[in-house]
Amino acid sequence: MDPENKISPAFEPFLAEMGQDDKRDAIVIYEAPQIEGSPPRGRLRELKQRLEQLQVQRRVAIRAAKELHDDYQEASQDLGYRDGLLEVSTIGSGALPVASVEVTRKTLEALAEQPNVVAVLPNQKIHLIQPRKVDYSELIALEHKDNLTWGLKQLGIPRLWETTLGENINVAVLDTGVYAAHPALKDRVKEFVVIDPLGRRINASPAFDSAQHGTHVCGTIAGGKTSKGVSIGVAPQANLLVGGVLIGDTTLRTLLEGISWAIEKGADIINMSLGLSYYEPLFAEVLDILLKQYGILPVVAIGNENHGNTSSPGNADNAFSVGAIEKLPENQVDVAFFSSGASLVFPGDELSHLVTKPDVVAPGSQIYSCIPPTKTPHGTYEYNYMDGTSMATPHVAGIAALLMAAEPTADITDIIDVLKKTAAHPKGNGRRPDNRWGWGLVQPLDALKALS
């Protein structure tokens, strides 16, 4: 690959502000030798099996990282950096072949020229895809009558519960944290860690949420019933592995550390309702590792920036990205006005290589779920309604958990394929995919039948 194609276009605004010898943190994705044998069909059900694979992967990744370190230091010395060599440090324990590297204008290209470097990305900031505030008064009576949220009803989730509740499926939620003591999440949060802005893992007990967002997302994936009997979670017996990666001034390194942690803990699905500050197509390399090497399904929010815009990493070529629909009168639905979507031509590719996002849509407006206890002048609240593609994404993550539990030998690619092909587009299959509906509104029952 041409070294220029290894350097992320997101570097451009940073390079414009950098002097010749100014240092900046970068993320390097490097090529580690492939371990022998191919991943088993279906998800890696046993944690023991995952750990055995990780041990082998760590050894080859560490060797490759050492080679990268030595080659880069030699190249940096050739460019005049003899005193105070540029820093290279690994991220995680080797589950992902990624490292943090200091670069300058002069060394960036030299780094990309290293033979085992796949991509170089700026360590840019990541941010929460902020939910919207909504008026939920009209929904309260309906959802109490149905004993479930409108999203679960719209998707026909109770029919799937006759077959599967998502038992033994591990869903990692990389978000603002979680209030694990919430009664709707009783016994669901199996692992919790905080990743600080420097990429350090902090074991915290009890598990906490730095906002409300993470708890709300967790409730939609695996929550139980409210005190009034309203079901809020798609896969109420799935396990939650929660990484607080959106606490403080966080960056891409923080997110990658969280992804590495999720792999080590045995995640089958990773839910990411977050975005990067600048367009980052090279994040596709990380998603490829999750999909092809570990059989992990990353489900990513496409963003709340309205039609014509998208958010990275949801707009990566191989991301499984989710847009939001809203409930309308007379049992109608439509894509919410805020839901992002666009058709993209990736830099350096032929014009014919058109990427259309989102991939699918799901309920994401007026979504009722749990939050940490919040005091207001009118009392203390433990549930709230939120709007956003952040709310649609956990619906799809929960559906994937139901499908995995029902068909444990299915490949991740099969699950993605059936969710797309069975989705319902209001204008018919001939319009799929477009940049509002994607392939359409997910149809979990049809997807399960197609997978069986």
C-alpha cells in the first residue's frame, strides 16, 4: 500500500497547526502475523476459548510491536531525533495490534513507510452522540397499557422472547458508565471498568454512570421491568460488560483501550453510541479485526447531525451503523429528523465505490429506559425518555444478542446479512439501501427465521 494511503485524512487540520518538530500523539494500527487456524464458525462461546486465542495473539502482537518500535526509532534517528527519542507505547495487552506513537511532520511519513504499519490515525477526541430532549406525556398511558415500550412493541420483541431472551450473550457497552444498582439492571452488569483520558484502566466499585446516557443504553439492551411492569430491555437475560470510556477529556486511545478490554472480557457484541471529531475512514481497520479475527459484532450509532451528515466510526465502510425512527400518529413511523445519513465516496477510491449509511434503522425517538436516580423539584426519577441514534443502536445490539442466543453457530456476517436483507423499506426493496432508511427498519422475527 502507498504510504500516503496509510495516513488518515483526519491529520490534515492538525498538520496545518503543527511546526516541523512539534509532537503529536498518533494511533498506529500494525500488522501482526496471523495465528494459525481460522476462527470457528459462530461466536466464541466459551471464555476459555477466547482467552486461549488471546494468549497466542498477544505473543505475536507484542513481537510485531517491538519490531515497529525499533524500526521507527531508527527512522527517527536518521531524521535527526537522536536526543529524546519519540515515544512508542502499546495500547491494551495485545488483543488489538495498536500502539500510541509520538509523531512530527518529519516522522509521520517515515512511520507510514514501515512495512508492518497498516494505518496511522491522529489521537483525536471522541464525544458522546448526545440524546435529544423529548415530550413523552402521550406515550406514558400507552406503554403502561401494553406493559412494554413502543420500540419493543414495534419490533415484535415479545414474540422472540418465546424462543430466546439473550441468555449467555456478552454485550459490551462503551459509554459514560452504568448505574449497576438500578433495579431494572439487577444482576445484568457482569464487568465494569473506567478508562481514563490517559488510557489507564481503573477498577471502580460500585459501578457508576458519569451522566445518564450509559445507564439508559444498558436498559434498552438488557433491562428488565419497571416497578409498574413495563418491559424496557430487548434481551433481558444478556450480560452487560460496561466500559466507561466517555468520562473526562477522552480520545481515540481511550476508546481503543476500551475495545481491547471488551475483547479480553469475552464480548460478543460491542455497542458504541459515540463519535470522533473528524472523519476517520481508517477506523475500518479496527472494525475488521473485531469482525474477522474475533467474531465480535460492533454496532455503532450513525449520529444526530441530520440528513446529509454522518459520524465516524459509524460511517466507516464496514461499520454496522444504525439510524433512528420515530413514532407517528395512526401507528405510522418515519426516520427521525435528527437521524444522520449520507452517501460517501471514500478518498482514493474509484467513484463507483459508494458507501451508503446508515445500514439499518430502529426505534430511537421517545425511548423509555432507566437512568441513575435523579432528584428534581418534582421528586426523584429513575426512568426517562430520550431521543437519538444512541437510543436506536442498543435496540439493534439487543436484537443481535437474541439472534446469537437462538442460533449460536451463526457467523457474525450471517447475522449482519439477515438483519439487512429482512429489513423493511417503505418504498420497497428496489430502493435499498438509501441514506435515510439504509436497508430499512429491522424485522427481528423475519431475521430469526432467515437465520434458522
